[in-house]
Amino acid sequence: MRVTRRPADARFTRQPAGPRLVGRLAVFAGVAAVLLTGATAPAAAHGADAPAATDYRVAVTGTVPAVDGLTVRVVEAGARLELTNHSGRPIEVLGYAGEPYLEIRPDGVYQNRRSPTAYQNETLSGDTPVPADADPAAPPDWRRIADRPLVRWHDQRTYWLDAAPPEAVRAAPDQVHRVRDWVVPLRDGVTPVELRGTLDWIPPPDPLRWWGGTLLGTVLLAVALVTTARRGRWTAQLVSAGGLAVGGATAVGYVMARAVESGTGGPLGLLGVLLDGPVWALLTGLAALAAAGYAARRRPGAELALALTGACLALFAGAANAAVFTRAIAPVPGPAWWPRIAVAAVLVSGAAVAVGAVLRLRAEPVTGPDSVGRAVGDGPEGVGPDGGELARGEQRIEAER
């Protein structure tokens, strides 16, 4: 009995490099389009005004006298105050010249167009030009800006505007300092009300410790991925996909935490904050999750997808939020250590997965002219060129007597 094989045909040949390259370029173009869209969106986004982190802690201590149904809190790491009015009466916020600035009524929020404060508070730095017709002594010209009795606004009375810290802080930066007690004047009908709070300097963490730990974690994970590659390319790719999924999920979770801290007002409010805030980090995290799923399914161009999204994750969702390594207050709820761990995890997973994928791409054998159209039968009997067994029906046995 003699075993023979069919001549090489499309089913038994190695696929040429062309389709594989097209697949990789398609993945590259799709992911890059998503990331570029996310990277350019924040330029016009109002939420981009919020700081990534700060060393100044703003706190609300209460109102004097107390007003039932009135709730005030600090959001966005002290960049804004949020006031919710369920008293059933209009509550007025007075501007820097004592003029009517905001009025929170049961049917929504109204802003005085003639208040200079309305323009000075449009940005965190207060550099918006004030129009000539803005006059604090003029009668209010109210315009409705919200349908609910909830408003968030910048207020220069509550945070530190100068780039340089106060003199006491410069003398002892490793100590907590009370910078000032602040007051924002309100009005309940004709009754004056003071919204009171504090502004404190909090010593920043040691950045070398966090950056050093992040670098060490990146090196260890990259070495682990390289070691895993010796057991097989698919195994290393699957492990990389898992690491990228963890980093992407952490990035999305961090963005969601920032949105919750900014005040959401329900699902629609949460969506608005997500789209109006650091949307680039959100889209990068989602792209990383998509690339991880794509790689786990062994799709063409998976290594390129891992390399690209890993690098973008480390850059747009990790390094962009690395201010938490050098600042004391992060714009998320909870203890100060968890956002640093989250950002470190994003940096480690993104950078290590990108390095591992690039190394595997460089080590991948190039399909040359000799291998294009190569028949499976060129290898040992019953074995393909990649060492795997041929599927049933890929051999034809003819008996010659």
C-alpha cells in the first residue's frame, strides 16, 4: 500500500502575506480612528476644565443659617460647587460684586446675563472676557440654563488661583496647611445665607515611589509575556489579551468614577458627563477591551491590535492621568491611594502588552516567495508545515495492489 496526497491547492497552501497585511491595516485604521476621535473631542468639552489632580482640598462645612432642603457639595477635585435646592423656594447665589448671579428655583436654574461673575466663572482660570453690557448694578436679566433645581459652577472664592502655593506652604510643603476659610453669599428670599467652607493644602505623595513601582511592574509583566511566548505564540497572545482587558476595564472604571464624582443626576446626566469629560480615556479603554476580545479570538492582525491599543492605553488613559502620582487630591471618590493604583495598573498593562506584541511581531517569520503556495504535503506525512496534524479528509489513500 502506498500513501499519496493531492496536489497543492487553495485548501492546503499557506495563505499569502497580502490578506494578512490587509487585515492588520484594517484593525490599525479602525482603532486609530476611534482613538483620534476621542483625543480631539476634549478640546471643546466643558468637562476638560476639571483638573486631573490637585494639592488643594476644598470642603463645605455648611450654611449659616441652615436651610432645609438645600444641599451643597464639592465636585471635580474642588473645581466646582454643586448646589441642589429642594426647599421649594428660590435660592440666589450672589456674585463677586454682590450682584444676583444664579437663582435656583423649583422649576430650574436661571443665570443673570448682566452679572460679570457669570462670565468670569465660565472657566476655571476665570480668563473669559466680560462684555461691556455686564453691569452688577443693572437689574437682573435672567435666562434659564437648566430644567432641574441643581447647578454646578466654578467659584474663585473657594479654590487657589495662583500657580505658586502660599508662602506658608512654600516654607513647609510637607505639612497640612489651612489656606483660608471661604464664604459664598446666598439669599433665601430676603434672608442672607452664608455658604461656608475651607481650603487646605495637602502634601503631595512621593512621585518616585509610584513611578518606580509602575516601571518595575511594566518590566516584570513584559518579561512574563516574553517567557510565555516560548510556550507558543497563541498562549502569549491570549495572556496579553487578558492583561489588556484588565487595563481597559480599569481605565473605563476610572472614567466612570470621575463622572460619578462630577455629579450625574441619573443615567442621562452620567452619559452627559462622560461625553463632556475625558472622553478620550473612555474610548481608549473601550478600544482596549475590543482589541483584547479580538486577539482572544485569534483574528488576523491581532498582534498589531494589541501593540497599538496597548500603547494608546498607556498614553491616553495612563500617562494622561499620571498627575495623581504627584498630587494629593484626585477627582474621584474614595481614599487617595486607589486612583494611583488604578492609573499604575493601566500604565503597566498597556505598556507591557504593547512591548510584548511588538517583540512577537518582530520574531514572527516572514512569509517569503518560497513559502507562498507551498503544499502541505511538503512536510512529513500527515503533518502540516506548522507542525499540526492535517484535518480529516486532507489525505487521500489509494491502495495499489
